[in-house]
Amino acid sequence: MTRGERFETHMSDSDALMWNIEKDPLLRSTIVTVLLLDQPPEWDRLVDKIERGTWLIPRLRQRIATPLLRMGPPQWSGDANFDLRYHLRRVKVCEPTLDAVLDLARTSAMAGFDRARPLWEYTVVEGLEGGKSAMILKVHHSMTDGVGGMKLLLMLFDFERDPESVTALDRVDAVPVFGPMDLVLSALGHNQRRMLGIVRRGVIESMSATRAVLDDPVHALQDALRTAGSIVRFLTPATVPHSPIMRARTLARQLSTLDVPLDEFKRAAKTVGGSLNDSFVAAVIGGMQRYHEFHGAPVDDLRMVMPINLRADDSALGGNHFTPARFLVPLTIKDPGDRIVAVRQLTREVRAEPAVQLTDALAGVLNQLPTTVTTALFGSMLKGADFVTSNVPGAPFEIFSAGAALERMYAFAPLAGAAVNVTLLSNCGTCCIGVNVDAVAVPDSETFLRCLDASFTEILALAP
């Protein structure tokens, strides 16, 4: 990474909203990723690599600071007492199994962060079968999204098992630490620039809208009504899940994994004109369908949340660049090919919603409300979701951590009010599926996993 990589000092409205609504612990935005390695990383090399990384990636040495009286958005401020030993740990499991690692990750996923410190933890797990090891990475979603997180992760890894030695790190570019008065002055300057930007955009958009109305008033009115309707759909509360059996919402978690061959899964999607994400979502819907039928509670549809990536090439590396889209998906389509086609059409319609591009502006409005009100409103939008799906592209090539090669990488994204989150992270020819469930809403997680596995197998059978 070069010093030119952009990390914004102020949180965006979307990130600030994600941070503020954690007043309700059910809406925590904790991401846990489990990495399986072919051997233990060399500890001294790893410590040095992460130490260097904390200087090259400013966010790793920053905590969140809030200006007095909420005069502006939260800001990223250097942690004057940063202690690498708190964030980087090493443990040894008694049982040399993946289940033992997942149990550690589960505990990590259920615990909140120390808000006085940078929002990440890195635990090396040794003592696995065959001399292998694992890493458990825990990061707060406000630091970055899935795509940005993968970019950050790659900066902490090597592309060779034993790369050439690196030069000494120049630490003159210290991470700035903001005091209370610094935060106030920075917030005032940020608010002034933000208001000028809003006014400037407002003038430009007003002129553009006026021209559009004069040129084609009927079409302009239709666009305005479509945008208004899209915003209403985006903000409409949905407090009751559609599922009759996955209704509990607690802090208990259970984590599990599935492996699916990437190329075969892509070929299966292409047989009906779908994408990798289409076949992934269709497989999860099929698993939900099987699980409800197993319990004698078939349902016509469920409410799904799917993050839509808005990250551009010039987006800052930190922060989030996605919008969570909520929509109903049918559980009545038995044929896997027809299900992929239906998912493709649904997701195309959702991506075309005008509100998708207005996420940060809408978040800005919500952030002006008292935190309690914002939390309650956003909670009413999320707790009625039944499940979340997320697809994150991983590394298509081999990467190493202090001499250890990465074999598998599973991401367990936050439930954020739902009962289930299924995340696909592609890595070196394998779709690594991380399944995070509310252990009370889904008390028989092994049955749920079997239903998912059967649905993925069904999709794979379409491949030529």
C-alpha cells in the first residue's frame, strides 16, 4: 500500500448510522472471518507484518471519537495509547478441529468491541490437526465493507511464502490524535464544507430538474413519483418476520461452514443465464424452503436483505460503500433453474431502485434524529428481515501470512436484526460459505445446514 490511499477522517452518514444504532445490541455490526492456514505463521514475522500494517493503514490505529453535543459526525482519531498486544493474540485449542475454531469465533461474534480502542482483533489459533492453524479476524463494519475489507486484508498478507526482506518503515506520518477542541473545530469545518456541497448540488440538481420539467414535464413527474415511492419502500418499517418459525431475535450465535466448487457453481448459473450471485441466492432460498418444509411450516415468501455494492474505483479504502436492500423472495419455486432466473429478475429490479443511490443522504436525515429514535426506526426496518445474503469476492490467487498459506476463508457477517446471514467468499477456486444464525431462532443449526447443503447440491447438478 502507498501513503496515497484515501482514508476519510469523518465517518460518512451511512457509517455513522451503523455506529449509532448499536445502542440496540441486536443491531451490532461485527464481522468475524475465519482463515484456515496450512501451518502456523511465524509469530515474530506476523507481529512485524501487522505492526507495519498499522502504520501503513491508518484505520488500524484509530478509534472513533464523537464531537461534543454531536456537532458533527463521529471522527476517526488516532489512539494515543495503541497497544498491538491487545489486538493481536495467540491461543492453542484443546481439540484440533474446525469446530473448536468456530466455537472461538462464535464467542468473538457475540461480544461487542471496546469503544475506547481501534475496532479490530486478530487471533492466531494453533494446535489444529495436521500441524495446521487458523486465524480469527474480528472487525467492526463501520471500518470497511466486505470488498474494502478484502483489500485491507491483502495488504497484511504476502504473495509468496518467503518474500524478500522489506526495508525499515518510516513512521514520520504519525496517525493524528484529536482532542475535544480539535474534534469541535474539525466538525464545524466539516459541516460547513458539507453544507456548501449540499447547496452546490442542490443548485445543480434544481437547474437540471427545471430543464427536465420544461423539456418533458410528464416524464419528470413520473421520475419524481418513482423516486418518492422508492424512498418510502426503503424506509417502511417491517417489524414482523415472514417466517412462522424463525422469529426469535437474541444475541446467541452459531457458526457453520460449507464448501462449494466455484467454477462448477458458475457453470450451473450460466446454464440459465444467471450469475454466481444469482445461483448463490437461489441456493440459500432453496435451503430456506427445505428447512420450513422440514418443520411442517411452508411459507410463500420471506424477506431478504442483500447488500448492493456501490464502491467505485476512486472510493476511499475505509468506510462502507453499499446499501442494504430489503425485498420479498418467493419460496414456492421448486425447480432450481427457474429459481435462479427469478432471483436474477428480482435483483435487477432492486438494483434499479432510485433509493439505492440515495442511501447516504437518507442516512444523513436519520442521523439528525435523537439516537434512541434513530435506533428504534432502523430496528423496525431490520428486525422484520428473515435472512441476509452477502457475496464477497476473495483472492483468486494464493496468499500467505508469515510463511503460512491460506487454504480457506469464511466470513460471518452480522445478522443486523435477521435470524440468518449466509455469506459467500470465493477463494482460490472454492466458494467458502459462512453461515451465521441466531441460535434461538434456529435452534437446530445442523438441520438448517443440511437443508442448505442439499440446495447447493441441487444447483450444482445443473452444471454441464
